[in-house]
Amino acid sequence: MKKTILSVAAAIMMFAACKSTKHASTTETKPATPKVDCGMPAPTYAGDVKNIIEANCTKCHGEGGKGGYNLTSLDDLHRAGKNGDLVGVIKWSPGFAKMPAHAEQLDAKTIASIECWVNNGMN
């Protein structure tokens, strides 16, 4: 009889522990990366960034391109965004090459659009 009572008590405790753990995890729904307010609608790759990159970057940074980036590849573009190279070169930041090479710097709105896209997760 004691074994039965102990078994039932243990089962109830395990059930209660599982239930409370499940409840705690569903109440914590934080986004992985916070949305950054850039003072403009969040740019998207398809709607904004792709055209900028194609017009200003892929002539040199296409397939087999310079600097180790093929910016026709979304994977390479994400890599450049994550490691800071993309924003660093277009802002002409110290320690980065000035891109686009042999051309004027991109206008402030274009730079802000790419920087906002990077800061908001590059979707």
C-alpha cells in the first residue's frame, strides 16, 4: 500500500513539474533579434537591397568576384552583413575599403537603407 501511494505521489509531482515548465516556456516569447527603428519602413532584400547591390556591387563582386564575396549570392551578402564588411565599406569607415570602387560614395538614403536592412536581420 505504501508503495502504491508513493508511486502515485511521484507521478503527480512529475506531472506538475512538467506542466509548470511548459507553462513557463510559453510565457517567454522574446524575439531573437529586436526590431531596430530606422526612421523608415524596414527595407527588404527583394524590394530594396537587391536592386542597390545589383546596380552598385555585382559588376566586381559577382561570381568569382573580388574581395572574397559573390554578392549575387544571398549567403555571401548575409556573411558581409553579419561581419560588418557590407556597412563598413559603403559608409567608407576607417579600416575598410571604399566601395563602390572607383565611384562616388552611395547617397545617404541608400546607405541608411542597407544599414537598416542589416540591423533588422537581413530579411
